[in-house]
Amino acid sequence: MPFGSLITPAATKHRHSGFVILFTLCCAGVMHTGKISAQTVITGNQTTVATVETIDAGEGDLLLRDSDGGLITIEIPHGTRNLPHLQPGDRIGVRFFQTLDATLASPETPAPVSTVSAAHGYRNRHPHGTLISFRRRRVHVVAVDAIRKIVTIAGPSGASQTVSVQQKAFQPLLATLKTGDLVDVTTMDAVSFTVMNRVVSPSVSIQEGTAAPVAAPAQNPSPMSGN
């Protein structure tokens, strides 16, 4: 996953690989007919019921096990505090949604900044939370081989990666990309969940729905916490 993601399948389970970001999907949104533009591509959209296995306070990782036995890890970025409290054994209904877009960038513009926001509330008197992350990266094109349909890119760290772009829809991109081009890539991860095994007592007055998201910096992970 060259551009980062909140949602990753465990190494022993690949059924959720739809959330793995493929660079070829990114390339689909870089431009149209050589013009500077952006396009959003849906790279993940799934609803499931899962059980909380572990919460790693040090790494900020939430490990879930779905109804088929597959493992899913959700990263909780540093500073995220406005989520319902979770503990091992909780059963949650969860939806994952991910998009990817990219646009050509000018060298004079500042590098994009990542952000994350979170909110909590209630749905049918069950605790409900939403986590939205925008991971933004600037990469530059190191080499383009249009005949072999291969592109080499480098990220902020300088490490390069060579990828194959074989899909017919991406060929106009190969015809216009050139060495030295800068591309800003944005991955949006949205995770919403409802804690199914806990419910607020009818005697307690609550407001249904989810509160407005509270932003926090998308840097180092921290454990899930909140009400």
C-alpha cells in the first residue's frame, strides 16, 4: 500500500484485499488528455459484522474478526479522541469506504497535508462512531516506459517503486506522463461502526445521530478512546 490506509487485512486473510490501494487505480485519476485534473476512484466499499479481538494501545491498532473468521486491522491515528469506547469482545456492525484521487502538482505549491476527524453519537440507542482520514502524499515520476506499460515513482522518502499499468483505460495517461512530473495522491478512508452488544438505557435521554466530526492530526497512531 504505497500511499497508506487506515484499513488493512491481516496477512493470513486476503478476502478484504479490495482495500489495498493499487497504484494502477491511482493512475486512472491523474489526468485526462494531458490536462491537469483530478478524479476520484472508489477502491473499497464493504459492510460487515465483526468482533473486537484486541486493542493495541501502543500502536493504535484495532484488530477485528469478521463473521467468516477473517482478521481486519484498523489504525487509529494519533490524537483521535472523539470515538465510542471499545473493548475486546464487543460486537460491532462496521462499514468501510475508501476512495483514491490524484492530480498533477506544481513544484511551487506546498506538499499536501494529511488530516483525520472523528465523531461519536447513537444509532437506535447503540453507541455509534465515525472515523474519516485523508492521507495525502506527493510522489514524482522517475521513469515512464509506455511501450512496456511500466511507470516508476518515488515517494517522500525517496524510495522508488515500479508498477505495471496494463489496463486499456490508463493508456492515455502513459502517453502524457513524463519523468519529473509531480502527482498529489489522496486516499480517503471512512469507517463507521455501531456497538451492537451495548445499548443506552431507555431511562437515559440521548440525541440520535452522530455529532459533528472533530479533527485531529493524522500522524502517529493512538488507542481508540472516548465515551
